[in-house]
Amino acid sequence: MNKKLLSTLISILIPNYNKEQYLNKCLESVIAQTYANWECIIVDDHSTDKSWEILSEFSLQDNRFKIYRRPNELKEGGNGARNYAIELAKGEFIAFLDSDDFWGPRRLELAIDFIITNNYFFQKY
């Protein structure tokens, strides 16, 4: 991988609501990525299960996990959580992941390699 590839920060954005039974597998798949220059922003939509406890454990284990609760003034649901996560993202690229899904270990590596190799860059406006 070239230096540009290795220095590119990717923001992984995960909305969550009551997905405690899937969160460990989801977040473990993020940790297992072969591409390590990422931040993972998880916005919890005021879950009533043990999601927040799981998220807190992961954020204590790895400071690349950043957890937030959706502000009350924002619309409830996945879109409100995603939009808030976009506002918080610091990466050059964004990757969306749902809290009940998981990735193979090379997902980010292959995506960023494809983007850079094919010069698929977009500008923020």
C-alpha cells in the first residue's frame, strides 16, 4: 500500500438502537480490519437494552471507538443517528455499517485501495 493509502482516515459510522445481541460481532469485525487508520463513531438512539454498556466497553478498550447518544432535538431513528455521526466524522472517507451487520477483515483495505487506485475522490461542499 502506498503512503497516501496508509495515511487516509476512514470514519466508520454506526447507528444503533437495541442491537445488543449483534453489537459484539459488529464491533469485533471493525477491530479485525486489516486497514487500521479508522475512527468508529457509534450513535446510539437511546437504546433500552444493554447496548450502551457494550459500546462503553469497546470505547474503553480502543480509543478509535467514539460513542454518542443522539441529541434529543434530532429526529429519532437511524437517519437521525447517521446524520449526527456525519457531523462528527473527521475522516477523509465515510463507511456506513449497521449495528446488526459485520464486515470481512479486508473490507476497508479493499475499498480504500479501489478508491485510490481508480482516483475516485469527491469533494465536500
